[in-house]
Amino acid sequence: MYSTPWCGYCHRLKSQLDREGVEYDVVDIEQHPEAASLVETVNHGNQTVPTLVYSDGTAQTNPSLKQVQEKLASLAG
């Protein structure tokens, strides 16, 4: 998950993922310029977070918990 420390949507999604036992890595785009560039690429020039990038190379921006769970299930199948 690409995130920033001050992003309320990021905090909400993290707490939901934690509650459901979903594992994820967090990359602070303010601390990693290369990550900020990736987020901009995925989001048409915007540094919109949370942005999740999956093992198949696809990405979701500000997804719901349900969207994340559905995507992870599709990757596992």
C-alpha cells in the first residue's frame, strides 16, 4: 500500500485490513520519491493514496475493503 502518514483514507483502510488479517506492506510516498512517481503513473499524474499495487501489476486507488478482498481472492484462484 502506497500511503502517507496524514492520509485518513489510508488509516481507515489499514485498520480494516488489520482487522481482517490481510497482510500488506506500506510505502510512505513522502519518504520514497520513486514510490511517489509510481503512484503518479498509476493515477494519471496525481499522488492519490491509498494506492495498492498487486502481484499481477494491477492497481487500485482508494479501494474499499471488499474490493481488496475480491482482488486478493482472484489472485489466489
